[in-house]
Amino acid sequence: MTIVLKGIAPVASKPQPSRITSKFNTLKAQGRKALIPFVTAGYPFADITPELMQAMVAGGADVIELGVPFSDPSADGPVIQKAGDKALAFGIGLVQVLAMVAEFRKTDSTTPVVLMGYANPVERYDQKHAKTGANAATGSPFVVDAAAAGVDGVLIVDYPPEECEEFAADLRAHGMDLIFLLAPTSTDDRMQQVAKVASGYVYYVSLKGVTGSGALDTNAVEAMLPRIRQHIHIPVGVGFGIRDAATAKTISKVADAVVIGSKIIQLLEDQARDKVAETAQNFLQEIRTALDF
């Protein structure tokens, strides 16, 4: 919106904070930490994701990370790889993932949704849905369609920050955040590069390796977070290796958010369809209780 008064130059109103930023601001005011569960879209059943997302919110999720299935992941361990393979076998791609978010938005207009995945599906989407003429100036097809579906943030594992300024600006222009991973091996220079383009929150990968690998060293996480905050001035979430309420509680003492993925995927793997949502909700309620008390 632009305000115009006679004899006074137009003044553009401040951009509204994203749903992610608003959520973290609310939680900070309440003295609470964010619970961010991850699930693979289209898993364990092709049509269950919107229902599962609703159940996770009922269980206490503050932000939902929705994995976009991809055939050649580099950061996913065997548990999430297997979930992605099953979703791909169901025919789940980025088009279907955006449709799932749009369906979820019919009943939930407030919970932030972050798409987590890899460059290939995004760039292929832009190639297949490329617009010409005046429409091309509105942003990449993926960004435009993700915003229309109700996506709030994007985490592309293999997009380096130094090559993402234009993409980040396009997302912000459409009310979305670009989220990056940091790792135990991240240098100060890399953190500074991330700080230039990241918004919403950053995701600190607490372990060397892929999702679901190794045992979490909470002391190492506690030592790393102050260093990250020297460069990063938005919320920091911690994931990889958080599998129970006790660990989540410990991590929440130093982090702004706790991210849990592989454990949820494991819990859902062998569930009957009518038990999937209930299983996820019950597990997250345990984590939520631990974080709040």
C-alpha cells in the first residue's frame, strides 16, 4: 500500500512480517520455543498429508516442514529417503505438494508451512511452467504458485547462499522466507553469507552426516549456538538427532526451535491409515508438553 497526500511524496508502508516471523515473535513474547515437525509429503499414504498436517498442529506444532520428494537427496538419511521413494512411487511431485498445502489452508490460515527439498524439482517446475511477456515479471512460476498455495518458507538444501540473492528477494516480495542450513562445520564466512539472505529462521544441523544419523551431543550444540548468534540475528532452530521429549527439552534451552523429522517418519511407517494422524499428534503432544514445562 502507498499513501499519497497532496504536496507530500508517496510513502510506502512497511512490508508485513511473514507468517513465520509473526509466529516466532508471538512465541518469544510468550516465553515459549517453536516445535517444528518434518514429514514427507505423500507419506505414508498419498492423500493423507493435509489431514496429517492438521493433526500435527493439534499436537502442538508451531511450524510444519513439508518434504518435497526427490529421487537423489544428499542430506536425507535412509529413513527419510525411504519415505521419499514411497511418495515418488505414489506419483507425488511438486505440483501435488502445492495442492496439499492449498488443501491444508482451507482449514488453517495461520500455521506456517515450509517446503524443504532440493533444487532440481524447483528448477524443473520453473521450466515446465515458464511464463512469458508481462506475466514473467511477477516472479518465478514456483514462487508465484507457492505463494498462492499458502507456502510461507522454502529450504532448498543445495542452493548456496551466495547464489540466492535474487531468489530470496523474489520470495520476500511474495511474503515468503528463504531458510538455510548451518552445520558444525560452517565457517564464520559461511554464516555471514547466510545472514545476508536468510529470513524466517535458520536450521542448525546438529550432527555431521545425514538425517537420523548418530547420537546428538547436546553439549556441542550448546557451545555452537552462541557462535552462530554472533552472525545470525533471526531465530535458530536445531534438528537432526532429536528423537524424544528429554532431548527436545534440553535443546530448547539454547535454541529458538526444535525440529524433529526422522523419528516421526519411523513412527508412521507401519501405521494403518486411520492411525497415522493420531500417532503423530500423540507424539508431538509429548514433545510440546516437555518444551512448555
